Amino acid sequence: MLEFFGRFHPVLVHLPIGILLVACLFLVIIRIPKFAELRPAVTVLLFLGMISAVFACITGYFLAGSGDYEAGLVSNHQWMGIGVAALSVLLLIIHKYVNADGSIPVVMALILLVLVSVTGHLGGSLTHGSDYLTAPLKGGTGAGAAIPPIPDIQEALVYQNAIQPLLKNRCYSCHGSEKQKGKLRLDLEAYILKGGEEGNTIVKGKADESELIRRLLLPGSNDKHMPPKEKPQLSQHEIALLHWWINNGAQFNKKVKELKQPDDIKIVLTALEKGSAGAVAGKLTDVPEKEVDAANEKDITDLSNAGVMIVPVAQNSNYLMANFINAHSTADSVMDALKSVKAQLIWLKFEHRSVTDESLKNIKDCKNLTRLSLNYTLITDKGLENLIHMDQLRSLSLVGTKVSVKGIARLSKLKNLKSIYLYKTGLQRTDWNTLKKLFPKTIIDSGNYQVPTLPMDTIEVKAPTGKS
């Protein structure tokens, strides 16, 4: 309840600023004969300014208890605000009862002006960041491009050169060292991995399950959409870059060249090299250029209530991504809702312990799918028959399933298929050459990678901990 009242602080805090500034102005100009008639208004203004300053202090104290702001900056703002309230009380008393025509009220008014200005600046720093005023003078990247051009992109460090500047210019004002909305900080590795009130901000290797990506893709009208709609938004390329970084394990010390680079990310990396990754133009390769009508809100709600994460694939797009990894079930009612959004559905993570060959019949009419993941489901070759007419499919992941070369061969007519992931499947070593002939333009990913040891790598040898 106290925090609820505290949230009125941003509304109330502007009252004493405006009122006291006018009161101080009147205190000075009433010395001029033609403005002497304003003298009665000074007392009223000082009284109203004092009352509003006191209420602003009280609500500010309650808001500070939320823990969303850096303690040192809050303390400075708080004591300066108390100083404003105390000085306004003292100025009212001196003006009304002690020395209305002397120089003391004028001097105090000037001091009060300084206090109000400094307090307001500190409050603005809490809301927008300490460099909010000076950022344009430092040559900031502005709203158009959060990431400065990277001349040699392949040699660049992914986090330090791309991800960190993006987070700094789009997220630090709410989730930095001075303000932690939702108990979330994104300015240091430890805090990024720790997450906030909503749980894991990022899930290494699983961008679609990461709260950061989910919030970015929510419609701008949604209260949980980030960044807030009044602030600069991330472009499709910038979101794709974060998605790619998280899917590659959210590494903090890897170079770009050390991570796998699908075709859509190569476009983003090229844009980074040219300094144009912030541009809205240049759609992702597996998002159709032709837009569709929005899906029925009831179907979206039904899927969400069933534990399916379903969000737009990009801002201002009606195309959808659905993730079943935390779904409560794949019951008929859920499948009916999924079929109802078939025109909008282009990315589907159909990973659930109950997904079988029979389940795939429910998605065979989702012919706009460009990404489909069926990892660790119970599907077999028989189920793959439901995918043979998905002409737009570009990425298919079958990790941990019982499919064989015979079933996969049936998909060879899917000319847009760029990648197939087949780690831990029923394929034999001798099957790989067959698949390469059937899919000459498709990347056949077998997984089971071995990282080579480089000359500059260090090896740490520890003494055995057991007893000899």
C-alpha cells in the first residue's frame, strides 16, 4: 500500500516545482512598484508550494522503498527534496511574519531556486539516467542506431562491441546502476545472469524462453513491453542480434567469428559493419514481407492460458511465434486455438513431451511456417509426412527424435529449407552422404561438436581432491 502511494510521487513532484518557482519570481519583482499588487499572491503561492513539497517528500520516501533505484542517488535526491520543503516553510514564515520587505526573503528565494533546480536534476537522473542531459553533447548514437559501426565485424567481441552498447543505449536508463526497474540490472554480466523479479532475464542457448526477448516482442500497447513505448525502440536487426547471442550461449568473451552465423544474422552483421543495424528497413529473411491481418485475440488468450508463449516475431508485425515448452498440455482445445492462428504463425517451437506423430496433423495446414522445432518429441518418420507441403519452411530442428534418413528424405522437395538439425537422432554415420545428396543447398547439422584447442589457450591443472 505504501508503494502504491509512492507511485503518486512523479505526479505530485511537479506541483512544488512550478508553484515555488513562480513564488520566488514574485518575491523578487514585487520590489518593483508596478508589481506591488502581487504581494498577497506570494503568501498563497508559498503556502501551496510548501504543502505540495511536503506531500512530494512523503510520496518520494515511499517510492524509494521499492528498491528500484540506486541508493546513493536516491539519498541525494531525497535530502535535497527535504531541503526544498524545509526552506519553503521557513521562507513562508519569514515573508509573512518577520521581514516581508527586507532582503532576506529575496536571498532565500534565490537559494530555493537553486535547490529546486538541483533536486529536479537529480530526479531526472533517477528517471532517465545521470547522463540524460549531456548524452547528446558526447556524440551519443541517438534513437536511430544504438550500436556504433564495427569496421571488422568478424574480429569484434560480440558482447563488448555489439551487445553491451545496445543494452547501454536502450536499457540502462531503467536497468542500470542508478535505476533497477523490476529489480533488474543489465549493466554487468553477473546481474544479467541473475535476472530480476520475473525470473531469468536470459536462458543461455534458449532465446525464445528468455524474458528479455519475450518483453521485446510484446506489442507496444502491452504494459510489459520493453522498452516503454515513449522511449527509443529496438529495430528488428537489434532484436535478432540479441536472439542470436542468447541462442549461442550468451557468451561474454567470444568473437563474432567464433559463433555460428545463419543467413539472417549475416545480414545483421553486415549492417553492423556499415553502421546501419538500427535501421528498421531490411526485414529478417524468414519473416514474409507481405503482412497479414492480426490474429483473433481470443485464440491468443486461449493459447497463453494453456501455457503457450505466443508473441509477435517482431515489433509492429502480426506474424507470430509460439513456444510449447511450458505448455500445460496439447489437448484438442489448445490445438484448435493453434489452428486458428495458422495464417499468422511462422515460428513454432513444438517441443512438448506429449507431441507425437498424431500431433503433427494439427500443424500440417500451417503452411506459412519458416521455423519449426520438434526437439525431444515422440515423433517418427511417419509424422514427417505432415510437413511435406510446408513450402516456406527454412529451418527444421529434429534433435533427440527417432527419425531416420528414410523419413527425412521425404522432405527433399522443400526447396526453401536452409537448415536441418539432426543431433541425437536415429541416423547412422553412413546416412550423412545420402542426406547431402538429397539436400545439396541445405546445412545438415549433426551436432556433437568438438572445440579445437588453440595455442593461446591455457590449461589449469588441479591437485586431486580425493585421498591417496
